[in-house]
Amino acid sequence: MESVLHALVRVASPFVTGYDVVSNTASSAFSASLAIIGGAGPLPPHPPETTHAKAVVVTGTSAGIGRNVALTLASKGYLVFAGVRKLSDGDSLVKEFKTHKSYKANGIVPVILDVTNKQGIVDARNEIAQKLQQRNADLVAVVNVAGLITLSPIEVTDDKEIRKEFDVNFFGVLDVTKAFLPFLKRTRGRVINIGSAASFITAPSAGIYSASKAAIAAATEALRMELRPLGVGVSLIEPGCIRTRAWDIGIKKLREYNDKKSGSQQSAAGVSTDDLFAPRESKGIDNYAPLFKRLQLAYELAINLAFPPEHITQHVEHALSSRFPRDRYLGGPDVKVAYFVLKFVPQKVVETAVKMVLW
């Protein structure tokens, strides 16, 4: 069964890519026509091959979407400052880049960047500023990818875990963006935030994660309206089921959680893609045992239908290089369908369907 699902994804993938290319092109053309009658004007494109090197900061490059974005942009000729939490992850990224046909020395520069550490963000900004000057490079974009998924019922989740989710997915994005905005205003660059379809698709146990992604979606919208008059473009990309390490970790932790021999049910409220169990604040977790068993099954099915990270990276490239980038990109066919359906289907019907699947 898994091989059949994987084959379906492989067959569908190029068609989805083709659709996204056409859709993004049509969106840019529509925005250009609006500019003629008073809409937002064009932004300067930032191709990598110019007299000045073009640099991009990408957070969360240890794995998944962030890693793919860093490798792809570097292969196109951008100087990529790759944010990692461990030097070993940076070394691994550079080593992988060396295997690319388009490898260029110093195309990827790892930088220690923990988005929850404000002083660390300042230190990373100062380090990058120094290297930009040394290489006579212009910083033209910040791509905020770093994120955390916690699956845990709100009732029993420790307050510190809830704040941690927002520290990574919301405050970390804003802190990194604000740190580099002076550079982007000089170059009329771009801010590209990787959100999630969870901002408008909410499920039991994912309420904290959805709330953090809905918050960054709203903040991204405000940032775009605030920064566009200053010449800075701001885009939001919302992925659905994309095959990343986070999904693999999520399934692994759900299996461990549902294994009664591990004892995790007595000590945790849920699971985290930090490869940890979410700490529990109160009793009552036994009420949610059936939910976690269904979540495991749902995740195991979804991962077999997940599309590769390249489907998100192509949107990052368009948001970076188009004169008329989209305000919002939906990453993956599942997100496109869900976004359309949820506009017309009553919430009661949606919740009935969720109940049938997860309870």
C-alpha cells in the first residue's frame, strides 16, 4: 500500500509543480494589471548574478524545508547564511552542498542562530553584517523557516510548553525579521515567512500549533502593509503535508507515546517535533488516549501522501525573484483543496468529519 501511495505522489508531483508555476505567473500578471490602475507597484527583482553578491538569511536549515531552501538558493548563486542550532548541522549542510553540480565555495555559510535566543539573534546579525561587508554583498531576503510542532491537548499542556511553541513559531520569527529589517530596507528586499496550513485547519491536539501559525499569518499580513511603502516585500507560504524530518519525528514520538511500556502516558501531555514528550500540567490525560491512537494512524497515512520540500522551495524562489510576489502561497495540493472547501463547508460539518476520523 505504501509503495502505491508513494508512486501516486511521484506521478502527481510534476503536475502540481506545473500548476504552481502557471498559478504564480498568473497571479503576478494580475498584480501587474492592478498596478496600472493604482495598485501596489513592482518590487525590484533580486537575481543572484549581479555586480554585488546577493545574500539570503534562512533559519531552520538543519533539515526539511529550510535545508532544501538553503541548498537550492545556494545552487542558484545566492550567498546563503544558513541558521543552525548546532555546528555539526552546519557542517553536514556544507558537506551536502559540495555534492551539488553547481557547488560554489562559500555558497553556504552556517551561522549559529537559535530563534528563541534574542542575544543569539543579535550576535548572528552582527556576524552576518561583518561578512556582508567583507564580501561586498547585499542582504536581499530573510526566509523564516524554523518551526516547532507540538501535539498536545490544551487542557493538560504545561504553560511553559505553550510559550515555547510561540517563542519559536511567532516571537522568533518577529525577532529575526526585526533584526535584519535595516538591511532589507536598504536593498528593498524580501521577508518570506513559512507558516502552515494549520493556521486555518485546526484539529484536536494541534490547537497550540495552529494558534501560533494563525498568529504569524496575521502578523505577516500586517508587516506586508507596513513595509510595502518602504519597498520591502513580505510573503507567507503555508505548507500542507510536506515530507520533512519533523513528520518522521512526530510519527516516531506518537508510536512511543502510544506504547504503554514506555510509561510516557503517565508523564506527558503529548509529543513535540523537538523529539521530546510535551510536559503535562494536570491530570486528565487518560481522556485523550483514543485521540492519540487515531493521530498516529492519521500521521502514518499522511506521510505516505506527503510531497517533497521542493514544492515549497519553488514558492520561496518566486517570492524572492518576482517583481510581483504573491501575498500568500499555498504549498501542496492538499492545502489548496482544503482552503477552497473550508470557504464553503459549514464548521459543524467540518467538526463532524474530524470527530469521525480522530475520535
